[in-house]
Amino acid sequence: MLFSEPAYITHVQRFAQIPAPYHVVSMAKDYFPEEPFGCRCGCGLNRLDPKLRQILNEGRSILGAPIIIVSGSRCERYNAAIKGAKHSAHLIGPDDYTHAVDIQVYSDITRADLHRIFTILGIRRFEVSDLHIHVDNAAWLPTPLLKAVTFKIVPGD
Ligand SMILES: [Zn+2]
Ligand SMILES: [Zn+2]
């Protein structure tokens, strides 16, 4: 809805409709109009760092392929329920924003190339599981994180 208005609406007008805190980010295009970054428990927490949102948009633009947001902001309760890391970057950080997303990328790009792109764009921590790729820009967490976890070796694969 946010980005399906008639073309005569200027970029500035359109930008003014974006809910805070996204005002502070200037984006040529927003690929994530459905606001999928909120806590999945339904508590209403939706505090993704605007810079991270910008990185995702730039990454999406470079990839030319869909990025599915599996998990964004998390409240403490939900993070505990899904056994997230105790100091997860999905939680509200010292700057009052959350700094992590778990994504799925529908592209044949290699994980190495994906890592290169996101690192150039400012992602400090990158974690690969068999379900998703975690990217975060939490400046206060140990870095760099580059982990491949929980890969299942499939016989014959
Ligand atoms: Zn929640
Ligand atoms: Zn994550």
C-alpha cells in the first residue's frame, strides 16, 4: 500500500507517509513495503534500525532477487520462547533499535558472494543456518561473527 500510489506523488510526499523511525533513511526504493520486520509474537514491537533497513534495500537492489524476512525485531519474551541468543541483536539494543534480521534469499548466488555484498554494505555479523541467514549490524556485540551452524549433511546431496 505504502508504495503503490499514483506516480505523481513525489518522493518527498511518499516519504512523509512512512512511519517513524524510517523518516531518517533516504531510500531510492523500498522493497519491503509490508513491514515484515515486527516481532512475530504480535506484541507490536517494530524497531528495526533504519540503517539496517537501508542495507537490506541496497542488498536487494544488488541481488535483483527476493529477500524474505523470516525474523526481525524480537521482544525478550518471544526471543526466549524461540531460544534466541541471550544477547541477540534481534532484541532492543542500547540505541533503542533492533539490529538483526534473518533472511532467505531466492537466488542461486553463493553464500560467499552474499557475505561479500552484505559486508561491503555494512553488515558486521553474518550467520548461516540451513533455515536462514542471519545478518546484523549490532556495533556493541563481538565481531566479526561469521558462522555456519546446524548444516545437515544429507546423504547423496
Ligand atoms: Zn513480541
Ligand atoms: Zn538472527
